[in-house]
Amino acid sequence: PPLVPPLRFAMVEEGIYRGAYPSLINLRFLARLRLKTVISLLPEPPSADLVRWCEEEGIALHAEVVAPFREEVVLSHEKVNALLSRLVALDAGPVYLHCLDGVCVTGTVVLCLRKLQRWAATA
């Protein structure tokens, strides 16, 4: 069977990947990354399939309840701080960060990471 990455899959930097909610067809691809952590940013708990797959693969699954995107992404400073700490923890990687569509919430967290890294707005 073919290896199919999740929608909007990309490498943020070495050991940190991002994308949309993985479906069953994406799990073979993600297994190849030898993930240690999956961070799910969702309005409800992850599916039983994703929970089971993470358990079988020995992957730590961290699910954060995040309101669905409407006009803006709402994340508190405390939640962003906790997410960034988990994302860059030395023992956490490789990490897959995702929300429902791989754009709005995930993009906001990656933007915060880039700001922390002092990336220029034009980069």
C-alpha cells in the first residue's frame, strides 16, 4: 500500500512535523517518522483509532481541547506556553502537531514557535 501523508503535512524543523488530523490511511506514513509524541489540538477528544494507534506504537498522545476556528483562534498565553514547552522538549521528539485542518490552530502554534525563535515576519 502507498504511503500517504496527512493533509497539509510539512516538516517545521528537524523532529517537528505538522498537518491535519490523521486518518487511518495516514498512519503507515506517520509510523515511518518514528514519532515519540502526537499533539492533538481539537474541539473534542481524538478518535479511538488514533488513541489505539498511539498506544500500539508507544507514542505519547497529548490532546488539548481547543475551540473550533470561527473568526479567530483563541489560545491563552498559558496554553501556548505549555504547548511550546511540550513541542520543544528534548525527550518529546519527533513530534507530530495537528488540528482538524492542519491550518488554523496548528499554524498559530507554529507561528508562536517562530516568534520565540525570533524569525522575521518576512521569512
